[in-house]
Amino acid sequence: MKVRLLAAMVVALSGTAARAADPRYPNWPCTQAKVPEISLAAVWAGPPLDDVQNKWKDNAKVGALVAKLSARKTPLDEAEKSVKEFLASSADKTANAKLLFAGLFDTLNAQRSQVMNGLERVSRKQREAADKIREETLQLHALQGATPRDEAKVEALGNELIWKTRIFEDRNKVVRFVCEVPTAIDQRLFALGRVIQQEME
């Protein structure tokens, strides 16, 4: 029974570990298409940011607000309210709006890249783990077919395989959850960009 269960798990692992939908990104584990970077044009229709690109880092107030707004623990409605309050109290609303969005764009794009790189690292480890589980399952079959049969070895390897498969499946669940994060970051940047632009008008 235990062996049949392992065999079924190995078949499932094979499909999971080799699921890259886009051949350009063989380690990308998510069903969502991999878009390596957010395009500025997709999230910003305001004035050009060329003149403020890195200057937001020199403004302590903007830098602190960017850190707060880009933190996923800050609820979006609270972040939008903070944007409105900051721009309402700004002497030069347009300049501060551009600085703020430049900071959010840089910071959220960097966060997104970190998450995506982490997903690909885990995906590579999962593929290696699936290969190891398949290899050990073959070893288990060989041990079971051996004469005389070493029951202690069969039991030990069977238990180890069940444990490794459980870890593999748990990691897969985490990956599926984390796959939603880049999309959530995109949505946050788009929503905050829209509020910033509305406040400039």
C-alpha cells in the first residue's frame, strides 16, 4: 500500500516539477506568465519622471513614505489616504508627486524581482528534490524485489520517502501562495499611481 502511494506521488511530482509554461523561463513555477519587470507606461500616465529618477532617495520625507506605502502590511486604503495627505500638504504638489511615484516604482519593482528570484530558486530545488525522490523510489523497488528481502531497509527507505514527499508537497503549497505576490505588487503600484495622478490634477 505504502509503495503504491509513493508511486502515485512520484507521478504527481514529475508533472509538478516540470511545469514551466514559458520555455524562456524554465524555472518559473507559477501559472501566471512571468513578466520580469513592470513597465512604467503600464502604471503611470503622469508627467515624465526622467528628472526625478533617483532624487527621491535624497528626500527623507518621501523616502519614509515610500517605505510605508510599499510595505505589504500597510493596507491599501491606508496607503492611499497617506498619499492624499502628503500631497495635500505639499508646497510643490507636482514635484513631490513625481518623487513619490518614482520611489514607489523603484521600490516595488525591486521587491517584485526579489520575490520572483526566490520563486525560481525554490523551483530549482523542487526539481532536484523530485529527481531524488524518483531515484530513491527505484531503490525502494529494488530492495523490495531482492531475495532475501531486508525488511528493516525497506521500512527505513519507505518512511524516508514519505517524509521527503510530504516536505515537497508542503513547499509546493507555499509556492502556489507566493505566486500571487508579484500580481499583488503590480496591483498596488497601479492603484497608488492612479491616486497620485488624481491628486496632481
